[in-house]
Amino acid sequence: MKTVQRGNKQLRVADDRLEDMVRSGYMEVDSVTGQPLSPPAPADGGAALKKEATALRKENKALKEQVAELARQVEALTAQSGAQ
């Protein structure tokens, strides 16, 4: 028998049902201490996290380009005001 937990609910399940319970969002915990033994797997296999990471990388690249452009404008204005 294994102990699984989701939120504040702990259940004892048969060894062969452990994988099913982990896939449905439960995590295996030590039956004595209550400490997690393995992290819960994402329900969609991490596809949503990968999609979000890709979107964030794209946004980060665009923001870096925007910062670089603004830095060039600041340098130009600083040089222009220094020349006057």
C-alpha cells in the first residue's frame, strides 16, 4: 500500500494504482512523515509549460530589442545635447 496526497487529502492506495493516482494529480508521500516522495506530474505532460516558455522567450527577445533601440535613442539625444 502507498500513501498519496492532493491538497490536504491523503489516501492509501494499492501499489498498482499509484501511477494512475499520480497522473490524476496526487503525489506520493511517506506514510510516516507525510513528506513528498515524488513531485506531481503535470496533467498535460508539460505541454502548457513548454508553450508558455516559448511565448515568454519570444516576448523577452522583443523587449530586449526594444530596450536596445531605446538605449540608442538615449545615446543619440545625449550626444546631441552635449554638442550644443
